[in-house]
Amino acid sequence: MVKTSTAIQINNLSFAYGAKQVLHDVSLEIPARQVTAFIGPSGCGKSTLLRCFNRINDRIPGAKLTAGSILVHDIDINRTDIDLQELRRRIGMVFQKYNPFAKSIYDNVAFSLRAAGRTKRSVLDGIVENALKNAALWDEVKSRLHASAFGLSGGQQQRLCIARAIANQPEILLMDEPCAALDPLATLKIEELLSELKKQYTIIIVTHNLAQATRCSDNTAFMYLGKVIEYGSTMQLFENPKEPQTEAYVTGKFG
Amino acid sequence: MSPEENPSDLAPHRFQKRGFSYERAIKYFFASNAGLTIVILALIIIFLLKEGLGFFPGYQRELQVYRIAGLEFVDISRKNLTAHEQLTSVLNRAYYAEINGRCIKQMRRSQEASALFNAYTDQTGPTRDLVLNNSQAASSPNSEMLKNLKANYEQQKAKALASLTATPHLTQMERRDLIESVRSRAVNDTDDPLFVTTLAEEFTAAQHKQAEPLQALRSTIDSFSSAGSELSSLVSEMTESVIATKEKIQGADILEKDRKTLLAAASGAKDPVEREKLMTEARTSLADKPDVEGPIQLLLEHRPDCIKAHTALRDASTRIIGQLPSSLTQLEAARLLKAARHSWPFFIADLEKTPAAINAWKPDAPVPLTDSISSFLTGKDWVTGGEWQDFYGILPLAAGSLMISIVALVLAIPTGIGAAVYVNQFASPWEQSVVKPIIEFIQAIPSVVLGFIGILVFGTVLRDISLWDSLQWIPGFPLEERLNIFTAGCLLALMSIPTIFSLAEDAINNVPSAYAEASEALGASQVQTTFRVVIPAAFSGILAAVLLGFGRVIGETMVVLLVAGNRIKIPDFTAGLGTFFQPCHTLTGIIAQELGEVPMGSVHYRALFVVGILLFAVVLTINATAHRFVNKMKH
Ligand SMILES: Nc1ncnc2c1ncn2[C@@H]1O[C@H](COP(=O)(O)OP(=O)(O)O)[C@@H](O)[C@H]1O
Ligand SMILES: [Mg+2]
């Protein structure tokens, strides 16, 4: 594992939806400016873990941290005095199903900036253009920035969501199976984009696609039944797994 | 279909369909139900159209008679006369508002004292009458009974004295003295208490005093009022003669109709003797064509007089506008004067145009069918059952319906949508489980019960509130009518809030939670998420909710019939916002009120059907538009 500074540190985290305990004693250290992948069978808690990092799980009634802590750049994000809006501005998120708002392309990208109170048109113009360029979408949409986002193809809509998530220059980017709803070609584009983005951002990606994890990620965590079974550099985890369960999973014996 | 495709021509095979399957029967059952509703809807539409469309030719004939008999000619002058009367009345109202405003204190004191006394006599009146009537010698009073009646009276008296109206402008002492004097009244005392009469006299004296500086205005108004007398007598003279002509024509019309019925019966009769009898009868009942030429010529001879009267009135009016003061000191008086001054030039312009109209009028100009249609759609009068002329113009009804809807929607849209947004986005689960059923429960209140509440509670309370001194700046206060557009609008708002609330809440609820989640993940607060993402996404659904609420309001009948005040007149817009406190009638209310009383098949009856068709079309359009919005949201 390539050791750099730590972006997120997870200590003995347990998490439950109401009475249903979903994560058990999870501990991880996620390095900055690298791509970390979460893999594991459906329902093992990958999304739940990811959604703890920006506390978007707070929206779900009954969802709560039952033990442990999460430190983002050494700050416990479950402290009572955390400004959630500010936290989420620092940690962007891209969802499994692309979900642009029923607004124009421009307004989608500018959304987080406007929500943060930045409304000056000349400033927004530059940031929107930059974000779209970083999301490799600028050339395809520059002539129709004010058309509805729903006119774009699925892959384009997902890249728009990425542009939207990075417009406010977050430090960390969370991606929950960003390619699950896309065709192979669109997937390829997003993967290319990832290798560009990791120069600037710490990226955590949940994926079902093992090939994708090997192609894009530096580190991989294998989860099973709410626990992290094995965590290490991607190469090591896939080629030389320490745990028998990991081996069974990466060789396709179950999943 | 070629023969080899027809299954019955083929040899039986393994997969042969046999008999009438159970599944098919079920399918037909549901298909027939769906079909039935469509057939019924079609029948309703056909019935409405059949009854309604006969209105236009019937109304055309009525308008024809209106012209031939010369009523139309008289109305040219009458219209100006009415305008003159209205202006006079506005000026008079301004005059009294000025005087009463200047002695408002005395007026209030007098009003409150007599209101208190009247409340007392209203309550004790019946028991008091019983005592009085039975204690006369002639009715051989039974002492036991008399004692009971007296006890009853005393009891009622005590009750009445305990529940007297408030008198904010009387001092504590005055109030106590007044109540004492009422308490110690003899049973058979018929005079008002001294205090009440004194206050009334004080008020009259104050009025006289305030009238002094306004003498110039008084005489100006009087001279304006009398400037119309020449025209007025001319109009009443002509009125008599044209009514006589009209009755003759109508009589002939009825005979003609009877004759046609007889002829139809004759041609249908099988027995030759019978037929011959009917034919003769028809021939004898042939009406002589009524003479309309003579009376019309006589009428037209009035032309120069009419023109002269109009010119005189115009000259007087032009002179008098210059004599009116430019403003008055009391708010209401100044407003009325301004209204009069505003409509004055229109009045004079109308007078100027009249001579030409009088000269151009022709009794024999044709009345095309389109006239009856346009007179229905744009007519400013809905007058029925009068002896002059019936008019079926829907503007007063449409204006009433519209103004009530405006009030209702202005109140219900913010409330309904606001409640929906709150309940769906911000309320705790506990609040949701309480608020939602309560709002939806309003829908379960029968509208006639709401009407009751409207009349008895809301109307009365509103009126009492409108008497408060501190609210006199509100236009239209104090209310002249307890039942008005505003009360009806408030109740309809109450009825449409659940509709708007439920549908808007659904629309907001249907916004995929992924939107809200994405928005919050981007650092938007909950309020920002609601207003920038959720509501815009639910916008067309919310619009549909508003439209359906509007449909509910405009189609509602019971409440408006009970609470709108039912005055068939285009509201007087000179009152500004106070217009909303005037009574009105509505498209729905008029049908409910009049349909039971009109003779079947009459023009009036058919007119109500046309109103029904119109309502049907409006509500249908609203619903269709709403559905378009709902569908748009699904995509
Ligand atoms: N909102 C929720 N309420 C209750 N249980 C949930 C909720 N979301 C997920 N779960 C449960 O938590 C477990 C983990 O889910 P998730 O994190 O979505 O798994 P993964 O993303 O690995 O497929 C599953 O058993 C799932 O049923
Ligand atoms: Mg998942």
C-alpha cells in the first residue's frame, strides 16, 4: 500500500438502520489523492459505508452510528458542532443512478455554488466551464449550456453529475457505482476521467465490476456482511489475497 | 378476411378454443361497465345540448319583440336615466358620508345605545307581548297563567340584560344608567328610553350643524337630481304605450303557437271528422296580426322631445361638475366623490351620443341569431320575470363566480400549498400524522353545513369585526351586507384547501428522493433543497392542484347559494377593493335557485341550461388542462 497522508480515517465504525445493524466494527484509512475501491457482494454495506462519509445517511429516519468514529482530515464529522452543508461542500458525491435536476445544464453545475451563496454570473461562468472541462463534457455541451439536462445521453448525464459534484472544488469525491447504469462505452469514458480526477481529488468508488476496480483503483477494500474482510493495494488484493473469502470473491466463486 | 384464415373453416385441432371462457365473461362485464359510463356521459351531453340550444332562437324572438314593440327605443333614454340616478345616489352617499363622518362620535353613541336597546327588545319582545295581550280585561285573564307569563318575562328580561352588546363609545356610567333605565321599565312602556332618544337628538343636532357648511353641495346635488325630471317623465309616458304593444304581440304569438299545435294534431288525426273539426278550429283561431305600426309612429313622434331632454340634461351636467367641490374631508366621502367625478365624463359622453342613437333607431331592423348569442355572452343584465323585458346576459353571474373564485384562490393557494410543503418537507412524522387527516377531514363536511356556518357564524362575526373603529381603513368596512363575495370566497377557500393540499402534497411526494438527496449532498440546506429542487420539480403537479381547486370552487353550488348574497348585478367596481364585500350571484347558484321555478321549455328554462353547458365546458377545460400538467410531471 502506497502510504501518503490520510484523507479519511475510520475507527471501529458500527452503523445501524433502526434495529438492523449493517456495519460491524469497520476500520479503514483512506489515503488522499488516490482511488480507493469498495468491492463486495450486494447488500454487504458498501453504499452505507460510503454514505457515512458525507453523513447523507442522516436523511434516513432511524439511521445512526452505533459505535466508532470517522475522521476527515482529522476532524470527527459526527461531532454535534459540524456544519453539514460545509462538510458536504468539501465531500462531493456521485450516485449510482444519474440524477441531474430538472434544470439547464448550466444551472445543474452551478447549483452547489449558488446554494453556497455565490451568484455572481461572471464567476459562475468560469467555474461551470472548468467543471465541465474536468468532467470531459465541455466540448459536447458548450453550445447548449442552457438546454435541459434531460436532453443528454445517460453517460453524458452521469458526467454532468460528476461536473456538478466537483464544481465547488471538494477535497474528496464519493462515487457509488457510477457506471452501473451506463453502457460499456460510457463506462470507459468515466474510467478515463477517473484517472484524470485523482490528480486533484481523493476518490472513493463503490463498484460491482471487479475489472473496473483493477483498472482504476490504487487500493481496494473487500467487504462482506458488513465487515471489511481485507484491505490493501489493489494489485496485492487481487493477485495475492490473504483471506480465503477474498480469494473466493475475486476469483468469481461467489458474489 | 380470406376463407382459410377463418378459424371456423379449419379442421378441429389440439389447441382448439372451446366455448365461452370464464375469463372472457369477466372481461365483457368490465367492458360493459366502462361502456355504460361513457354512454351515460354522452346522454348527459346530448340532453344538455338539446334543452339548451333551443334557447338561442327563443331569445332571438324575444329580442325581436323587444325591438318591434319599441321597448328598445325607450331603453336608449332609460339607460341614461338610470346612470343619472346612480350618479345622484353616489353624490348623496358622499354627502351623508361627509356629514356622518364629521359627527362620527355622536353617530356611534346613538347607534350603540339604540342597538343595545333593540337587542333587549328583540329578546324580550315575545314574552312581553304575551304578558300584555293576556292582561287586557277582554281576554279574561287567568291569574295563575298571568303569573307564569310574568315570571317568564322576568326571566327572559334577566337573561337579555345579562347578554347585551358592547358599547365602546359610551362611558361605563352611561352604560350602567342606560341598563338601569331599561331594567326599571314598566311592562307596557312603549317609548324608547330617554337616553336613547337624547343621543338620537344629539346626533340629529350634530348632523344639522355639520350640514350647514355643506349647503352649497346640497343644493348642487338637488339641482342635479331635478335636472333629470323631464327625461324621467318622458320615459314613464313612453313606457306605458310600448308595454301595451308588447302584450299584443305576445298574445298573438301564443295564439299562433296554439294554431300550429292544432294543425299538427289535425294532420296526425286518422278520423276524417275529427281532422275536419281540428282544422276549422285552427282556422278560427287565426289571430289578427296586431297593429304595431300605429303605436310605433306615435312613439317615434317623441324623438324631438327625447333629444331635447337629453340636451338639457347634458348641459346641466356639464355645468354641475364644475360646481362640485374638488374633495371632501372624510375618507369615504372623498372616495365616493372621486368615483362620481371619475364616471362623470363617461356619463356626459353617453348623453352626447344619445341623440344620434335615437335618430338612427329603426323598429324594423332585423335581429339575427348572432345577436341573441352575443347578447347572452356579453349581456350585462340577467333580468327575469319582470314586466319590462327579460334579459339573459351572463356577465353578472360570470363576474360573481369569478370574483368569488379569486377570493377563494387567493386564500386557498398559499394556505394549501404552504401546508403541503410544510407537511411533506419539514413536519415531524408526528405532525404529519395529525395535520394531514385534519386537513383532509374538512372535505368530509357537507357543503350545506359549511353554508350554515358561513351565514350564522362567519358572516355575523365578520360584520361585527367590520364595525371596529381600528379597522375602518379597510375598503368596504363597515360591511353593508352580511352575505357577500368575501364570505362566500372564504368558505370556498376552506373547501378547496383540502383539494389543493392533497394534490400538491402528492405532487411534492412524487418528486424522486434522489433529487433531494443529490441536492443535500451538494451542500444545499433543507430549505434550499425544498425551494430550489423539490418545488420546481413538483411545479406542474402543484399547478394541476391549483387548477383542480379552481374547478372545485367554480363548480360549487350550495355554499354560494347560501352565502354569496344572491344579488344579480355586476359588482360596482367604483368601490375599489370594497367591491369584494358586495353581494353577488353565480353561474351555479342561479341554476339551483331558478330551475325549480321556471316553466319547462320556456326561454328562461333553456337559458339556465345554456348556463349549465357553459359551466360544464369551463370545468371540463380546467380538468383537462390539469391532467395535461399531471402527465407532464410524470415524464
Ligand atoms: N434505508 C435503509 N433502511 C433500512 N435498511 C437499509 C437501508 N438501506 C440499506 N439497507 C440495508 O443495509 C444493508 C446494506 O445495504 P447497502 O449499503 O446498500 O449495500 P450495498 O451497497 O453493498 O449493496 C442491506 O441489507 C440493506 O437491505
Ligand atoms: Mg449499493
